[in-house]
Amino acid sequence: MPTLKSIREKRRDAAMKEASRFSQETMAAELGMSVPTFKYLEENPLSMSVEQLTKVCEYLGCDINIFLRTNHK
């Protein structure tokens, strides 16, 4: 399952000319949270509220279901 960090880094790498848009500092500011909070959520995505998760997905342009999928067969 992709992580917030891997998606952010993939988006950042794919758009190097817009790389600063995907830095932790920029994303935290755009999402209205502190850098330490953003870093914590990056490492602990299950701690995100639905509102935070929605904002992150909107900012990254990804589907919220990426984070909601499970590995159940």
C-alpha cells in the first residue's frame, strides 16, 4: 500500500520544476498545520482525521481510496 511519504516523493520527483510545492514545509503550510505535525502524519497516516486526509489527497491530486485500501484477499 502506498504511503503518504512515497506518494509525495513520487509526485515531487515527477514534477521537479514544481518540487518546492511538495516539500514538507510547503505542504504543511498549505494544509494549515505545523511541519512537525505534517512529519508525524507522514509517518503515522492512520493518525490523520478524515478532514486532514481529504485535504492531503486534494493537494496531491490522488484518490482517498489509496490510503483506505487493505491487504485483505
